[in-house]
Amino acid sequence: MTGAAGNEPEDDGPEGEVNGRMCIVTRDGGSPETLIRFVAAPDGTIVPDLKRQLPGRGCWVTPRRDLVDKAVAKKLFARALKRDVKVDANLGETVDRLLAQQLAGMINLARKAGQFVSGSAKVEAAVRSGEALAVFHSTDAAADGVRKIDQARKAWHLGMETDAAIPRSTCFPERNGRTDGPERVYPCSSACRAGG
């Protein structure tokens, strides 16, 4: 769909679901849920639009740090947005930080709603009962506890003969002695449970 007077498409935002999304680095297609949207601020600075709500023309990148860094290095944002842009050399790090903050916020909401458990024994019980939707391990969680929970995930997957195992993620990596994420991260494993 083009704008008035034959202008270029206004946006590839949520209402324009007809348009396909494509990573500007890999050229692979994807949905808005599987890609990160970037837009140019009025001053031309590239901004990650994690909630896909900012106005204007956007471009999409697969959510991997190396691909965001490659888009910065090869100046792919200017080409995709068809304008001069300013890109922070640390954009990949900024995206990592914003995603960690967003995850921490979601974890806090789930915890307050009673849908998030932490501690090895509680997580293992949630996995074995099939209540767990996903498992999150802190980067400094005990290797033995991580191994036990991963065994429980595999046992549940094989026992229930499901198409996919319960997803697992390691989050809140430490950098320069500082944890990127919430103020306090305890070395543990956590699970998000299905609503009850």
C-alpha cells in the first residue's frame, strides 16, 4: 500500500500484516514476534522498537547480537530505511540490555501473579508435572541443578511424546562484574507455569 502522491509505504507496522517481514542481514522472512524492529528517531538515530509501536518506517533484524552488530558494521540500517541515519556502535549491547530489562519485567509480573517459581526443587516439580511452560537458568546456577532440571525436561518430553521439549534459556549474563538485568539475580533456576 502506498501513501498519497505515490510516496513510499508509510510503515510495516502491526496494522500492515499483509506485508512480509525480512531480516535486513540474513534476508530470511519472519513474523514480528520473531524479529526486532528498528526505526529512525527524528534526529536520524537508530532506535530498537521492541514493542513495535514507534511511528515511521521500520526495518527488521533477527534477534541475535552478532546480526545486530553486522547490521551496524555494514551500514544496513541506512540502506533499509532509505535515509541517512546515525547508528551507535554499541547498538547490539543496548538491545541486549533492553531485552534483559523487558524479560526481568515479565518475570516480575509472572512472579506476582504466582505463575513463576524459583529454586531447583520447585522448578523440577513444575517440569515433571508438565506445568512449566519455560525454564530459565541463571548463568551462575549450579551445574548439578541445571543438569537435573534438563534431565526432567527431557524425561517429560519423551514420556509425553510431545513435538517439542519445554524451552530452556540462560539469562542475565555477568559482564564486568555487573549483572545485566534486575538489581538482584540469585544463582538459581526458574520456571514459568501455565495459568491456573
